[in-house]
Amino acid sequence: MSRKTFFNNSFNNFSDENGKVYLNDDYSAISKTFYDKLHNYTENKLNVLMTKMHEDIFINETVYTGSGGLALFYIMCYMKDDESNDNYLKMSLQFINLNNLKGHRISFLCGDAGPLALATFISHKLGNKRPSNLPEPNTLAQRLLDLLPSLKQSPNELLYGGAGYLYALLFVKKYIPEANLIQSDFIERVVNDIIKSGKTFSSQMKSDCPLLWQWHDKIYLGAAHGVSGILYLLLQARDYVSSQDMKTLIKPTLDWLADKQFSSGNFPSSLGSSSGDRLVQWCHGAPGFIPLFLLAHQIFKEEKYVKIALKSCEVIWQRGLCTKGYSICHGVSGNAYSFLYMYQATKDPIHLYRACCFMQWCLMEKSGTELHSPDRPASLFEGLLGRLYLAKDMMFTLDKVKFPAFSL
């Protein structure tokens, strides 16, 4: 008998009256009361991170489990504070360690590309206020480009592979475009390599899906290791994808993936998965598909993609209070982002209300609601920092909310 993966959702459904618990008078933003609660929570917990959990922050330099996650947190604060406070950049710099990078791990989340991309951003933004021990942006960007040979030996997925490398390149390209540190033809090479790999493997598998990728001998479908995460990065890199590839490869793969949705609204974690309709979490379930299908709707203007995302939101509301805990990757805070994306797309306050309910669950930290202690309890994707990232994100303009290291 399989172990229960979620707690029953006892939050009230949205109504005009219930909405006022978390939202302002016209339901267009969080209320001042809830804002103050998030502010107090982040201030208190950041203090805990910096004192009692300080050693765990520096377990490694990565964005996923190490100090790079806190660097990204402060960069997010800088970006959303109208880029006016260099103190955020200086704080961020304290959590970037470039000395331990080996030059062969390629992804933004779990490899060298993350710290290098973040350091490039900070170095550029600080300009002549850059500390003497921080290299110039072009030097750091070149180190990022020099990771390219490792692409051939890497998987294609987001956490460890090519899609994660593509995110790092797009991050630098988007957020410091005036520096022109990443050439467009370089991004095109990476995009084409990922697409070519997907075509080759699909052909080997004799699949009716034009693009398929594997990781650890499985065809994963979710955001972290699978088809949906890779497609989402390719769609975000659509300026570097040929119109022919978009039409004959990417869109048919998207539609093939849409057909895998369960009647519940969830998705399988992998092709032929024995776990079935169980996991409702960003890395392996419906929450990781919602940004993909909402972006697909923006690009292809087909209403079916919004309907897929809405259906997924229902299963997250029903089964998204994960017994694994509160994490961004496989917990409640990651699931809350699904509702925020849906609110951005529809402006329907039901989704903002639901996001607040899931945030409230994370704030309460009730005994017995985290049945699996995180391996890295301070980290961005497994631990406390993920909740703080979500809380801080919700305190800024809701239209700018973005799942970390996934959406640009």
C-alpha cells in the first residue's frame, strides 16, 4: 500500500468573505495584514538562517542546495526593488564562491553555471564599485561560455544538464543585455544541441513524439528532469529556435505531452511510471507543467493550453499540501507558485487566494506537517530559504512573481 503523499486541504474555498482573510478590498493584491505577516516571517527566519543555520548554507556553492541559493534570493530582492539598492548586491556577493568551481558541472541549479551567471550579473551592476577580488563581467561570462564542451557529456534536463545551462545563458542575456556578453549564435548552438539530442533519442525509441530525452534511463516528464522542463526552457529561448523546429518539433511535442494529463489534472512523473497519479509537486507533477502551458498559450494563442493549466490547478488545490514538507522543489511552497502563475494569466482572485492559503500553511509550520526532513534544511530548493523566497516574491508586484531558476 502506497504511503499518503498529501494532507487533506481544510482551507475554505474562495468566496468574497473568505478572500478578505488574505486579500485587499478588491482582491487584486495581498492585504496589508498578510503583507506584514510575510514581512515579519522573512525577517525572523532570515535571522535564523544567518545564525543557527549558517553552516548549512555553505554546504556547497550551488543554487539548489548551497550558498548560491541565498545569492539568488538577494538578487531577486535587488531586481524587484527597482535595482536601487546596491546593498542587496553586496549581500548576494557574500554567498557566491567561485573558488571551488571545477569547470565541468554545467547547470544553473546544481553546477558551475549558476554562481558564474550570478557573479556576472553582480559584477556588471556594481560597475566601478566592484570589489577588487571580483573579476570583471566579461571574464566571468567567458568562464560561463567555457563550460560548453561539457554539454556533450551532460544530460539535457534542468537540474544537471543542458536546459540548466541554457537558463544560465538566457539569464545573463536578459538581465544585462547592454553588455552583450553572450552572443546569440552561442545560445543557438546550445538550443540546437538540445533539440538534436531530443530528435535522436526519439528516433531510437521509435516514438510518435518528435522530441524525447532521458535521464537515468527513464523518460521523465516533469520540470526538474523531464520533457516539460526542457520544453519550457526552449520556449523561453524561442528567439533562438527556428520557425521550422517550433512548428514541426516543439509544438507537436507539447501537444503529445498535453495528452499525458490524467483526468485528475496531474501528470505522470515519467513515461510508463509505476507510481501513477501520486506526486503533486513541482519536480515531478502538475505544478511544474503550469508555467509551460501558460507560456504555450501566450505563444500559440490556443485556449486548450489554459484549460490544461486550470485543470492542473484543481488537483494542486486538492492534493498539493505535500507530506514531504514545504520545499520549493517537492513541497507546498513550490506548489503555491502554480496559483500565482494562474493569477498572472487570468487575474481571477481565486488563484491568488489559493496561493495565500498555501503560503499560510508554510508560515504555520504545524507539528506533523513535514514528514520528510529535508537533507539541506537551509537551502533554496529543499529547505527554509524556499519559503522565504516565496514570501518575499509575494510581497512585491505580483505580475513579477517567478519560480526561481526556472522562469526568466
